[in-house]
Amino acid sequence: MLIYQVNVSSALILAGEFATSFFSALMGVIGSAKLLQALARDNLLPGFSSFGKGTKKADEPVVAILFTFLLAQVTLFADINQLALFVTMSYLMIFVLVL
């Protein structure tokens, strides 16, 4: 709350917070789609070969982006606390395997 008091425009701070949240969520969807595309191209997930295709010009995974967006929308109906526990444990297991 201190930044609202010392800044000239509190609307600018609010717009920055919204933009940061939006772009963070957008990059999460794009990054997940790129990961899904790479997994599909390496045939690590059987039946997911359609997600390995990208656009002709820039090789953007449009189908994978739509899938990850829809998956993110479906997870909004789930229990967020259980999802957070699953994600946290997944990250911790990855860090253990990397070390």
C-alpha cells in the first residue's frame, strides 16, 4: 500500500499490476504449449502427435496452445488447494531429480 501513497498515479500502478498478471498467465500457457509440442515431437506421450505440429511460418503450436488454455479453464472448477499441493510436489520432485 505504500507504493500507492508515494506514486503520482495510483491508476498507473493498478494497470501495471494487471499487465504483469496477464502476461505471466499468458507466458504460462505459451510455455506449457511449447513443452507439450516438444514432448509430442519426441514421441514421449503416445497419442499426442497432433500437438507436435506448428505453423509453417514461425512453428507456433496453435493446437497445443488451445489445448493448454482449455485445460487451464477446466482446472478452475477443481479444488485449488489440491492443485497447489500437486504442483508444489511436482516441482520439488523435479528439483530432487536435477540435483
